[in-house]
Amino acid sequence: MRARVKRLEQRRRKGRRTLASAAAFTLALGGAAGTARGAGATEVPEAADAAPQAPEPPPRPKELPPLEIGSPPFTRHIDIGGGVALVHRIPSGDTGVRYPASVGMGLWARVDITRYLRASLYAVRTARDFNLPSGALGLVGDPGEVEFYTYSFGLRLMPTWHITPRARAWVAAGAGWGRLELGRFSVMAPGGGVFPVRERAASFVEIPLGLGASFDVVPRWLAVEIETTGAFYPDIAQRGRAFEEGQAIDAAGRRVTVGPYPRFAGGFVTTLGLSLVL
């Protein structure tokens, strides 16, 4: 009986040793596997480090300065203006009649054809009264005052010199048409009678030649101008009843001849005014 118990005890001890050995072997295998996995995990970054790196992007260019957009260059196109005109037309022949210098109004509109050439439309108007001398127009007596009214308009070409950006000078030549109107007046006869003489009118063609200058008192907006023009009046282009003989009935009821007014031999026009720059 004791022998049997002893054998069972030996078998139990042997089984325990076998289990302990198996457990130790299992633990050894697990540690070896963990070591292998750790080694493989540490080798991966080395492989990644060995891979070629991507090229760096080029440096960003410097920022450009802000774009400054300036205003477009100023171009002059049209000048429209007006001012005071001093007009003096010289009569031809020796008739005893002298047309008076008169102050009126001048208007103009100028267009730039090129930088150095402009075209100008102009108009001049004057009106005043003047005294006819005794015996004028072949009348016996004192004619007294006569209304003298003229206007003219035309076109001129103006070669222009740019002295500075604000100052200009030019010469001008062209042609125009005008009208002369002389009002009704009364003649006082030597005997004391008074009789009227009817109004008369005529037209004329003028050829103006002039010099002028302007200065922009307000740049690109307003300019002051002065211009002097001499005009020629072709004799064949002056027509109308004012330049022909007329008739009147005197205080005694008799028909009398009224002589013609003298034609224009020449004239001068000086204008001073302001122009609006467009």
C-alpha cells in the first residue's frame, strides 16, 4: 500500500515538473517573439529615413508694390467764350462821313483740329449813335444823329504756338459775312423845316487777319484771351441800299437826293474776354 502511494506521489511530482517546464518554454517563446517584433518596429523608421525626401517648393516671390492708376492725360478740344469787342471800320473815299469806333460783344467757339491748328467760329456785334456832319450825304441842313448797327460772323483758321502748358499764341486768317444797318434820321433845313430820311442797310464780306494769345487762369477750365484782328473788305462784295443813292421829301414837299454812305475800306477788331475750356 505504501509503495503504491509512493508511486502516485512520484507521478504527481513528475507531472508538476513537466508543467513547469512547459510553462517556462512558453514564456521563453513569447519573449523571443516580442523581441523580434520590437526589432522590426525599430527598423521601420530607419527604412523611412533612408527614403529620398521630397524637394522643397521654390521660395515665394516678393510682393509687387501697389499699382498706381493715374488720371489720363488732359486733351483740349473746344474753347467757348465771349468778351468785349472794340470795333473800328474805316470808310473809303472822302465823303465827310466817318464811322465811329464802337464797343460791342464778341463770341467765339474754337476747335482743335490738330495740336498746332485750330478752327474758330466767331461773331461780333456793335451798336451806337453818331452825328452826321452838316451837308453829309449831299443834304442841305443838319442831319443830326444816326443809329449805327453792325454784326458779322465767319470762320478762321489759327496756327497755334504752345508757349507753356497754360499759355498759347496764334495767328488767324479766314473769311466772314456781315451786315450794316443805318437808322432813320431827321434833317433840320436852314429855313427851319425838318424832314425825315429813311433807314438803309447793306451787307459785306470781310477777310480778317489777326494775332492773339490766351492764358489759363484756372488750368483746364478757364482762360483769359486777347486778340487783335485787321479786316479787309472787297469792294465788289459790299452791296445794299446804304451804298446807293436814295431819295427823300424835304419840308417844302420837294424831292431831294440822299447820297450813299461810304463803303468800308478796312477795319480793326480787338476782343478781350474769357473762354471755357472743354
